[in-house]
Amino acid sequence: MSETYPSEPVAVLSEAQQAKQEQVRLELEHRFRHCLRSGCISPLLHLMIRYKMRSLP
Amino acid sequence: MTCAITPDQVAARVRDLPPLPAILIELIGSLGGDGVSSEAVANKLSQDLGLSAKTLRMANSSFFGMTRQIGSISDALAVLGLRTVRTLVLTAGLMDAFKQTEGIGFDFKVFWRHAVGAGLCGRLLARDLGMDSDVGFTVGLLHDIGTLALACLFPNEYERTLVWRRQNDLLLIDAETAVLGTDHAQVGAVLLERWHFSPVLVEAIAHHHAPAMHHGPGLVGLAHLSDAFSHALALSGQDDEVVPPTPTEIWNAMAPSSDRCMALFAEVESEFDGVCQALQV
């Protein structure tokens, strides 16, 4: 017997929000790669990643 | 790849720059204290219409949230106070020290947006650390002024530096050292000495990429953190900005708590556009 569950509400992002999200993702990815390559680990970068992820739509 | 620039060449070109207006020299000398009167500032500024207009535009920006128009420098002094007006005049005046030059491969807008971001970070960090917030703003705003000097005084050499940086995904200072044999921190210090900034401010600019605890948890560390916070927030608009590493001892001694950092990021982001709009960057 199968049960049906209400689906999770999925936030629909506008094109501008999606573009912003993609831009932030690319920025963070670039910094993270730079960090790994250069060996320059920064607690600030860690905080910034948390901040940016939190403020994404 | 190297095209070394000697300290003598830097000194000679900096010496050839036109002098700053007298009012700016006087305000620079008074930075961090109260050694200048409101009347003197109002009188001297009245003789420089361009600088007055720019100062008023900033005073009327959304950053200050005034409910009425500030119409004159005297008005600004009465409403905002001498210390704030001094910071505004210095900002307006120093931003004019290097005119935007077309075709030198250097993005003035990116430069000033990063500088303004660092100024705002410097102001808030200084406030948290119990330091002078006007000095914090100024040290943030000017920490990379040597970059602008290098780009304007040695445009061809600097263009090669920027290409090298991008190709190798380096910190700007590492690309400068590799290509030019000097860097913007050293050149900025020479420039600030020429402009009669105090030795502590000159030292802050000179060492902002290599702050150490022997400098104490003071302006050197503040200049460094302002720069790092502004890069971390990616305020310049440059797509490959990277965050310079902060020495652990400086981070432990001077950085705010995690929660406070989050609040500071949000505060800087909310102020940033208004200030850039007022400064037209």
C-alpha cells in the first residue's frame, strides 16, 4: 500500500536570483581553489562562505 | 618577465606629482586628533569649489540618512561634526589625486570600490577595537593607494603585472614583487610620506600585507583586516578576487567574534552602495 506525502515546497527563484546564486557560487569556488592551491587558509574565508551561503535566496 | 622598478624611480615619480591642496595637508596633519577648527575648515574649503561640492554630495548621500538637504560646508560641520566632515573632505580630495586615465589597462572603478569597502570595514573594525573610526576609515580607504600610484606612474609595467597576476591566479602583491621587484605597499608608504601622513599611518600602509605582532594590535593589523574583509566580501566587482591570508596571531588578537563578523559583513554590505553612489564609483 503506497502512501502519498505532500511534496516539499520548492522555492522558485527568479532569473536574477539564479544569476546571483551562480555568481556567488563561482566566486566562492574560485577562492576556495585559490586557497587550496596557495595553502593560504583563512578563518575569514570560512566565515565568509557561511555568510554568503546564509544570505543566498 | 621582470621589469624592475627601483626605489629611486618610484621616489622621483612620486616627487613629480602635483602637491595636494593646502586644506588636505592641514587635515592630514590633524587626523586622529582635533587640531583644526571648524571655522578654518569652512574658510579654506570655500576657496575650493570642486572639493566643497564633492564633500556636500557625500554629506547628502543616503549613507548619512539626512532628512533635510545639507546646503553648505558650515551646515555640514554643524550637522555632521568636524571629524566626519574632515573624513569626507579627505576622501573627496584624495580620490582626485590620481585622475582616471583611459587605456592603461587598470580599472579605476574596481580599485575605488575595493578601497571604499575597506574604508567601511576599517571604520567598523576600529569602532569594535576601541580605535578612532575616522582613522580606521582612512587607513582602509588608502591601504592600496600604492596600486593606483604604480598604475598611473608606470602604466606599461603595471599592465604586465596585471596580466601576470591573472594568468597565474596570484595575490596582487605577489605578482608585483615578481614582475616589478617592488609592491604597492612600499609605494603607498612613499606616497603617504610625501603627503605628510603620520608615521603610524605610513607604517600601516607599508606593512598591511605582512602584519606581525611586533607591530602590536594596532593600525597595521587594522589596515590588513580592512583589506582582507573587503576582499572577502568581493565588493570590488572583480570576478577573481582572492582573500589575502591573515596571520593567526593577528586574527586571534584583533578579529571580532564569528557572530560579530556576520553582523559586520551585513552592515558593510548595507552601507556600501550608498557610499559608492555618493563617490560616483
